[in-house]
Amino acid sequence: MASKTIETRARTTKDGRLNLNVDVDVPDAEVAVVVTVTPVPAGSSVDANGWPEGFFDRVAGSMPNLRRGSQGAFEERLPLE
């Protein structure tokens, strides 16, 4: 069985407990589980891909003064046969 990463969002109970029920498609087997808990700021919402709502609207074009400098001249190469 290959390792599988599952990302989800859940809500904790009033006593600070997190109950997870995740389908992993591995019947009757012992598995290792790693849980990383990252608090979500209040009022923060994410899109279907997990990006904060409006993220790309805020960052697109946020560096208008960034310009690519001169790349110089290309070297002459022998033609392919």
C-alpha cells in the first residue's frame, strides 16, 4: 500500500476534542496516522482547493514594478544534422 495524504477540515467540540471519521480504503489493516492541527483564523474561508477566498485576486499583479532584465546575447551553436 502506498502512502496517502488526506486533507480535510473539521470543527472541534466545545471541550477541545476533534473527532475524525475518514474513509481510507484500507480494510482491516493497521496503519500509521499523522495529524497536524492548524487553527483557521475566524472569518477565514477557503475555496474548494484549500486556498483562502480571494487569494489570487489579492496577489495577481501585486508586483507591477518587477521587470525582467536583459538576458544578453545567445551563443552561436552548430546546427543539428
